[in-house]
Amino acid sequence: MVFDPIAQAKLLELDTLVEADKAGWTQGLREATMGRVMGMNTFMDQNVYVHTAGGYSALADVTAACAAGATSIVLTSAAGASIATLLEGDIFHVTKAGTDYQFVVTADTAAAVAGVVTATVYPAAPAGGFAGEAVTFADVTAGAHIDSFAFHKNAIALVSRQLTPPMGGAANYYIATLPSGLSLRVTMGYDMASKTNTVSFDLLMGTKCINRELGTRILG
């Protein structure tokens, strides 16, 4: 679990995390660290993403309509005046027969026309689809939220490949590779014209979501 600084500070106010006599460890009390919580390692990161919602999410008079299994939902504002949009990452809930269904918008929408907008979503709509059920947006009052994140190690892949040595054989270089596979190439040279040393650091890596069902956003 990766929390922003404010969320971590709030969590460290919980007695169960900081009281050594109840938790059986002292780091929460003495070092302000959470360690493992509910079987998950916890971390704090100042770079946790802040999601600013589209203007359409400020509406509180919206209903949903779509067929069963659809990956796009037509949202209609009763006022019929909005020309706002929804943005990728916006979250909304549809309540049908006492059951709450949560969706995330997967692509920015076009501007609403007279309060009607079509949003591509994940996951697909349930059996029976929707026919005018009430919609509630996660950001209807705040307009934004901090996306702390909890995920299984198989949710996201971090891939790195070792770079080849520079051509010619004359350049000084060093390639460092960690047991995890993360590799860094350091190449050193000398510029006779400017009488300066040059050093380059190269890292080839990328990330990809492998299984989105193994991760969840924690809204702050």
C-alpha cells in the first residue's frame, strides 16, 4: 500500500498502529512508520497522484442507461443543461435494486449535449444493464481526490533490460545489474576540445498494468 503524506499521518493517529502494547512492535510509536498492515507492506510517497475530476462529476441529478455487458454508459442529467465532460479516472456508482455498482471512466468523454454524455467504463455493466438508475460521483463535492494505492505484486510489471556496451571498445563503461534485474549503464569519456570529462547514465525500463483486478485506489 502506497499512501500520500497526509493519509499516512492520519493512519498513524490510529491507536492500533502506534500503541506498542497492543501492536507488539515499537516502530509505529518511535519511528512513525506503519510497517505491515493487514498483511501488506506500507510505504509513503510524496508523488502519489492527485486526480482532478471532470466538471460533469459535480452533478447530483444524473441517471444511467445501458444494455447488459456494455462497456459504455449513457449518463443523463435531469436539468438537461450541462456541457461538461468526464475525464479518464473519474469514478461513479450506479445503484440498482439495492446493489451498488462502481465504474471508472477509461477515456475522456466528449462534452455533454444538453446534460447527456456517453462514458466508456470498466468493468462492463451487470446483467440487465441500467434503465434510469441513480448515479453518484466520487468527486461530487470535492472535485478531486488523492489516489493512494494498494496492489498485489502481480498487478503491475516493472521491466528492465541491460543495455549493450558502447561501440568501439575504447570508451570506459560500467554496467551494474541488481539481482532483481534492474540494470544501469555508466559510460565515461573525455572531450579534448573543452578539456572536460563526460559521464552518461542510461537506464532502459518500463511499466505496465498486468492485472487491474489486483489493485485498488484508496481515495483521499
